[in-house]
Amino acid sequence: MSEFIPDSTITCPQCGHVKTETMPTDACQWFYECAACHAVLKPKPGDCCVYCSYGTVPCPPIQASGRPGAQSEGCCAA
């Protein structure tokens, strides 16, 4: 299994602003406000969170699954 990567760089699809954030490990992040244009990002259809949609690294549960394409299955389903 690969090493856990805690940080992901999010790119805003509205204005292109880029910011590196530390991902939460205890919850999915379904919303993210761009620091530049204040657009509120939501996951793309089929993705479980904003990091899987707009980040350079998938969220911690997807990383832990060891299956990079697992976003469509969701990481936070109960």
C-alpha cells in the first residue's frame, strides 16, 4: 500500500485559484469555498468529496482503500 498523503492542492474551476489544504481524516468535505472568488465547490457527480473532484490527491478514505478509482463507490457511505 502507498504512503498516506495528507495534503491535496485544490484548483478552483471558476477562477483557477490554487491552494494546498490538509484534508480532514475524520469526515468527507462536501463543500469548499475558494479563497479568491468565493465560489462554493461541490463534488462532481460520481465523486465523494471536493478533494476527489478538484484536488491533486484523493481523500484519505479513498487512499486507504488502495483503489484509486473507488470514488464512484463513495468513501462515506454508511
